[in-house]
Amino acid sequence: MSRLTSLMFLLVGCAKPPPPTPPDPSLAHVGVWFGTGMAFPEGQLCLVFCPNKRFFAADTTCDDTAHADFQRTWTWSRTSDGLLTAIREDDRQLAMRFRQQAPAEGLFDLVGYPSLPMTRIDLLSPACLP
């Protein structure tokens, strides 16, 4: 086997597979989602939908859980027509839609930012833990 073939096999074999989709379609949005690019408010966005209905949003990478935005706890709910609502302690609300594109790919429609393409990078964030 050539050195190049060995290197290619090693690189392909070590790629981390995307996290699985939750089995319940109404929970397909649960997980840690990240997107980057010119369409995003600050060039990047992390959305964390915890299984325990907690929600976090930050204009930073998803591993930066010390970021001030991760200190603001929201809760999320979902209506039968698929509308997600995030509610902060001061009753501020943020409505959004989630459209799954692939097991780890989705589009989020936020007010003023429609069709933000995001990738689920994990199923659970340390921010979700009490």
C-alpha cells in the first residue's frame, strides 16, 4: 500500500460521524447546532436545544460555554405546526422554525434571518447540565 493510500485511509477512517437524529421527529431540533458565514448575525451562531427544554443561543462557537450568552437560560416549546418558541426568564420570546435537511443538517428561520443553514455537531452540550 502506498504512503498516500495509507494516509487517505487514515483520514477517512478517523472522521467523526455526525450525531444521530433523535428517534422522535418532534425532537429532531434537539442538540447542539452551529452555523457560520455572512448570513449570521455576528458571523457565527450556536443554538443549543437541551432535552430538558432549556435553550441557549450565542454568537460564538459551541464549545465556548463560558460566553455570557450561555449564561442566559431560556426554555423552548414546540407547537403542533412545528413552530419553536424560546422564552427567557423576563418573558422575552423568540419564535423560529426548524426544517431538517439531513440527519445532522437543518435550516433555522429566525426573525430577520431566514433559512440559516446549521449543522448538528453534538446531541448534548455541557450547558444543558444543571
